[in-house]
Amino acid sequence: MPTTSARLLRLLSLLQTHRDWSGAELAGRLDVTTRTVRRDVERLRALGYPVHASAGLAGYRLGAGTDLPPLLLDDEEAVAVAVSLRVAAGGTVEGIAETSVRALAKLEQVLPSRLRHRVRALGSMTVPLADGGPTVAPETLTALAAACRDHEGLRFDYRAHDGTTTRRRADPHRLVSSGRRWYLVAYDTDRADWRTFRVDRITLRTPGGPRFTPRTPPAADLSAYTSRGLSTSPYRHRARITVHAPAVDVADRMSPGAATVEPLTARTCRLTCGSDSLDELALWVGLLGVPFEIHEPTELVDHVRELAERLGGSVRRST
């Protein structure tokens, strides 16, 4: 039988990974009697762990307390948390980098050497790509997430890409992260339609709006819905192109916000993208290095033809 200290750690680990445990289940896992389980639960409570007890099969549950007690993590969980903290240290959430570094230092201090080597190897062999993009205040993210969860309306000032600011009212649905930026999918009550807002351009107003009844979302796949909106709606020209290459190969060459890639067959896909410049669109799709057909806009078809003639003439003159 394990020692009392080892048994308490095992009991705490079980309570942290399962929502409800009966006394008999815990006794069976620990190879002790239900009376010993009750005594160990009292020991955990004395250490500050809020273990709730109820009658019936679902006898014990670890609840939230007023203080943060120590957490038990297995090897893979510890590595995952450490990696996440390293990513957050260079991420797009404003003011969280320093906090992440402090938390990571504490975690690495107590990691076993075998896990510390794995985490440090990842850090030493990884070079972050400088982004320089906008950051988002953690308070804004948490406020938006709470509004989505509790179905509470929002009032906020929104800065468009041209710098103009408008006052908006919206019923929030979900937050979407592209890795570089955060977006809010919400129903704009003044415009009676769904909209996607960049979170770094939102300035919340208080008080917010009234509670609302959730609507059916604009799409089942909100990630794809947001990607489609980002790849076309902000731009003057919107293009729809068939590319003769597998969708997975084309998608690997671009970020989610640059274009939407939809498979047509095993060897072709539909590319939806946008730009304020026909030259940029023509060169961008040409540099994919595979055959393609442009379906719209017609101006892009004419522009690609003119560009091909101009480039061909330059080659002929050069030779």
C-alpha cells in the first residue's frame, strides 16, 4: 500500500481529472477502504483543496476555492503548459508576455530534468517569426468571451481600416483566433446582419447591451466563415479562381486570412481571395506555379492577359 503522502497525491490527481467520483470508485483506484478515502478527503480540505461531498454515486467533486491550490500535471500536460507559455510570451495578447515568462520560470524550476530538457530543446531550436502586428488587451478578450458565454449585448466603438470610427451595437457569438489576430463574430443589431470585427479595433463601452436570445450562427464552421470574410470583404477586387493542384498543397502556401481554399476534386481546388490591386492579384496567383482559370472578376482576366503580353514582350526584347 502506498504511503499516506503518495496516496494523497494520487487522490488529488484523480479528483483533478474526473468531474465526479464515488467513494467506492476512489477506494478501488487507491486500494484502500472507503473510510480511508473519507479521511484522505478531510486531509485535502485541511490543505486548502475544496473537495465537495454529496450523497449517492457521485460522492466527491473538486470545486473552485478562494485560493489557487497546487495543481498536479502529468508529463505530457506539463510539457504542453510550458510550450503554451513560451508561445504566449511572444504572442498577440497585450501585457501577457511578462506574466507568461514569470509563470514559465516557476514551472521550469519544478520540472523533472527529463521534462526540462524537452522544453528547453524546443525553445532553443525555435526561432519566432517577428510579426509586429497589433496586440489585444487581455481584459478586452475576457470581457468579450464572457459576453459570448452569457449572451450579453455589446456597445463599442469600432475603428475601420481607413481610420474612421463608428459606434456599434452587437450580439456577440464567438471569438476566432487566426494565430496573428483575434476576431469577434457577432450579429450587428443596427445593420441586422452578421459581421466579423477585429478585436484590436474594438473599444468597449459601458454599460453593455441587454441580454439576448442566441441566434443560429451564420455558418456551422465559424473558422471557414471568418476566413472567407477576411480573404475578400475588406478588398476592392474579389477573385474566384480554379487552381489545378490539390487543395492541401495550395492551403499550405498561405495563411488563413489570405484566401479561402475549397477542394473541387483530388487534383483541383477553388481559390477565393481579394486585393485592392489587380497587379497584386495577378502576380500572386501566377506565383503559385500551377495552371489556373479565373472565373471572376472579368477585369482580372483582362489584366492577366495584358500582363502576360507585357512580360512576354519584355523577354523578347531582352533576348
